[in-house]
Amino acid sequence: MAPCLTAGFVAAFGSVSLAALAASPAPTRDELVRARRWTSEHLRRAKTGAPPPFSFVYGGRRSEELLPGWRFVESSEKLDAQRTRRTQTYTDPATGLEVRCVIVEYNDYPAVEWTIYLRNAGTADTPILGDIQALNIAVRRGAEGEFLLHHSVGSLCQANDYQPLETPLGPGADVRIAGAGGRPTNSDMCYFNVEWPNEGLIIVLGWPGQWAGRFLREGADGLRITAGQELTHFVLHPGEEVRTPLVVLQFWQGGDWLRAQNTWRRFFIAHNIRRPGGELPWTQWCGASDTGMMVDATEENQKAAVDAYMARNLHPDFWWMDAGWYDCHGDWTCTGTWRPDPVRFPNGLRPVTDYLHERGIRSILWFEPERVRAGTWLATEHPEWILPGGEGLLNLGDPDAWHWLVTHVDRLITEFNLDIYRQDFNMDPLGHWRAHDTEDRQGITENRYVTGLLAYWDELLRRHPKMLYDNCASGGRRNDLESMRRGVPYTKSDYADDPVGVQGETYGISLWLPYFAATWGQTDDVYLTRSREAQAVGACLKPTVEGHFRDLPKRLDEWRRIVPCYWGDFWPLTPYSLDNTAWIAWQFDLPETGKGVVQAFRRAECPTEALRVQLRGLDPRARYTLTNLDVPEPQEMTGKELMTAGLQLTAAQAPTALVVCYERRR
């Protein structure tokens, strides 16, 4: 069965493909030149002799003074038409420490990335390695204006999840931002846009662990930016290797930071998002039984729930089976025995997935392999694999534990014939990591764990290349770039029932991630359902309650009409706000097709019936047909009118969610 993305996109946009859209030339020539110039100056040591854009302390001495005296070799290889990988290796002749910087340069976007690997190639423990900064750079501004940092709240299961923030970086500024508890977006997003007059720099980290960044003013016109694993102070044993977070820089010019965000979205689609089976992640709607959790699920009631959808001529793309299918004694949080409950699923889960596949429905299954509850199989049979401290943590830095997990989960995926592997993570690992470290090995447990986690995902996806990976960590708490290159955030936040908060989540997350999902639940509340729209949506409905299904066909028709636009450029049309007396609105635009959508929300206590918004990204000379999905008669306006005079939106009642589709006339 072809992914529904293909059919939906072709139906809406004819022969235009998402691959062509992702490759659209959004960057300017000046931006590409600036990126190449910076890369040449800072990442071509053989040519310039400049210090690299990373740093560390080794045996009490800083890398800036050490590296010039170390042996240096460089090699490069062309990965494809747009990417070149360059590997630079510095070797300490005294101790054998190798510092390897793996750089990827991009031809089609003003971006460059690198990851640092440190390996002890000697025969004895190294001196202490510490203060390892994957990023250590300085930027300078002109005589006018100041630095301004655009960044975002992470996913804390609060109303302000993904809230965009602006922090001035004026004289004397010293701003530190970090993850929390060992989950990278548990407090703040590790995505930043530093703006100064007429230009700026996007900085993104990939590290599903505890990172920290610092923005420090230097002198009258300078800004020092550092970032890395928060705590590093350790010796390396012979043959041992660690790595730093991934760093990605994107350069921009022109004074429009929102345009730079859309260049980032396009770069993300072109070079970062994983394509299962060679295709972009599926745009889909998911059915599920009303229980949500699977603690009461059986083979029989899952089949009956599927039948209830099909009997109403509702055909889900996927069927969502969440926590509780395993042997957990009625408590879904009791994780650590990864086998189907033998009472509720005596034949395993394959009969359910076969039943789905026979009806053209794919399967999603929930796992949480890292958290281990006392009394479960893992805790009882292999306590040596568990990092203690409250709930146990399966140590993915332990080769034996890693091998068992890969082998076991791979077997379950194959046995159950799964289409989407969903991995949750409902605990903070940082305390477990640090409690396991000794004085001369601080940060090593985290580093080995993170590299093990990434290798675990990579191996599962290598064995199952057509499988999609859903990355959930208490709803969006592991959305760093390394995680996002492997999976998608189906649950962007566990804060899902307040429409105002959900609107704010979409507004904030869309600045950085071009794909995410949400759960509808029942669909009779149009305001809440429209607030929750995303590229993938789910409905958990009670088969015996007809009213739960009444509005679903209409909501699905509406969603299918607008969902391709979520792959386009994102333009906020109002300020971000959680004020229940305000309007909030945004636009998703596909300039290559001339189509897009405006979504606007008059909130429950908003006294103002009308809102005028100025659209972005349109052809000023073209005419556009605009269709309010609640109003039968379309209207026509020119692109110039829509971008200058603006589009008038009116809602007589509060709360109201308005959806206006537009299309450029041919």
C-alpha cells in the first residue's frame, strides 16, 4: 500500500512533488557565499591555521595552545551532489589522544555541521579531558544595532510549551541555557537564532542528553557562543572513544529572521528528516480504541474497535496501540517485561497486526525500553544492566544490555510485523548517569549512554528501513536534532486538552520542526479539533457511542484539504500569546504551487470579532482564490492586496477557529 502522503499530495497539487519542494532555492547567493567563506576560515586549518570552532581542556591546558603542535591530517569524500564530508584528525604525540572532527558541508544551503570524536589511541589512561565544547565561536556585529537571541521553551507539559522567546544580548550579557534532567528539550529547545543588524546565525544541537549553551558578550561588538555536553571531566581508557553533540550552523542575511526560519525548515526537509523506504514521513490519520492505553486491550476488542471504524466507512491509515499491551498487571508504567500479556494476547500481537494489514491499515506500537520497574523481567534477570535510583534505567552504554535490547526488540518488530515503532521515555536519566560516575569519570556514563542510544536507533532502522520511528519522551522532551534525524514527534506535547496551549504549541514548534502530530480524541468540538490539526492526527473513539463518530468524516475531509500545506513555509501572522482574550493566527504557504492555508483562532474571551492579517510569501502580481471552509462563497484578492492591505477575518462567536485556504489562479 502506497503511503497516503503520495496520494494526498498528488490529489492536491498535481505533479509537484515534495522532493522538488524541499529542493527549492530558498537561500540567497550571498548567504551561500557567507557560509562557504566562514567554513573556509574556521574549518580549513591547513589553509588558515585558525583555531577550530570547538575547544577542550586536556591535562590542564586549553586546546587552543595544544592543537597547533599536534599532528594533523585531513581527508574528504563527496557524499552526494550537495554534501561533502571532511574529516580532520589531530593527534597528541605524547599521549596518543586523537581528536577527530567530522564536518559536513552543504552546497545547496548556507549550512555546515560537525561532530567531534575523542579517542585514546595510547596504551595508558589519558590525562583529564574536561570542559569539552562542541561549539566555541565568536561573532562580531557592525557599529549599529545589537544582538538578539531567538529561542524557544521546550516541552514541559505546560501551557507555554514551545513558546518563542527573545532575549537581548546587549553589553555585559551572559546567558546560559541548558536541558534539564538529561532529556534535551525538557526545559528549553536546543535550537537558536542569533540576530544582529542585517544578518544572523542559526545554531542547532543534536544531543539526546544533558547539553548546555552560553552566550557571552565580549567587548563592544563581540559575542562568544559555546555549547556542549554540560559536564565533561574524565580520563579515557586505552581504546576508549567519546563524542560531542552534533553542531549545525546556518548563516542568513537580509534582516528577516522569520525568512531564515523558513530556510531552516526547507533545509530540515531536504537533509535532516528521515525518509522511511525513501519517502518523507507519512501524512496520516490514526484510529485507536477509546481506552487509549492498552491495559484493558485484548485481541478481540482491538479487532472489534477496528470493525467499528470500518462499519462507518472510516478507514484509518494507521492503528495506534499504546502503552499496556505487555505483561504489566494492569499498570502501564510497570515496564521491563517486554512480551505480550499472555492472558489478553495468548497468540501475541501478530493476529491484530495481520487483521489490520488485511484491511489496508498499518500498525503503531508503543515501547519504553529504557525505564525498568522493580520486579519486571529485566530487573530480576539482569540487575547488572540497570542503573539504580528510583526507577531503574537500562544502561545502554553497557554492550551486553545494548545487544540484548537490539536483538529482542528487533525480534518483536519482526514477529508483530510493525510499521511504526513508538519509543517513549517517562523519566529523567541525569541523576542515574551522574551517580554512576567516579570523580575522574564525570560525564562518561552519559556519553556512553547517548552513543548507545543513537546506535540502538540506527541499528533498528538499518534492519527495518521502511519502518517509521516515533520519538516520544513524555511528549516532546527529546526533540534534539540527532533524535529528529531518526524519528518524528508524534506527541509534540502531553499538554493536549487546552486549545489555547495547543495553538501556542503549533505556533512555536513550527518555527523549527516541519513535521509533528497531535491527537484529536473526539471530534465534536470543532474549535479544539482545529486547534489540534497537524500532519498526523489520531482519534480514540468508543465503538459503542455513535456520537463519537458523527463529525469525524467532515473533520477528516477538512484535514486532508489543508495538511499538505504543513510542509510549506510557516509565517506567524499575529504575536505569540496565551491570552484567552486575544486572536492568534498563522499561515502555511507553498509558494511553488501557489497554495496555502491561514488558520486563525478567536479565543473564548476575545471581545473583538474581526482580525486583519497581512500574508507572507505570495506573488504580488497574481490573483488568489480564498475559501473560508465555513463560508460557501469564495473571494478573490491579489497577492499584493493580501500582503499589504491584508485579509479580513471575522468570527461572530467566541471561541471560533477559522480556516481559509487559498490558491493562485492559473
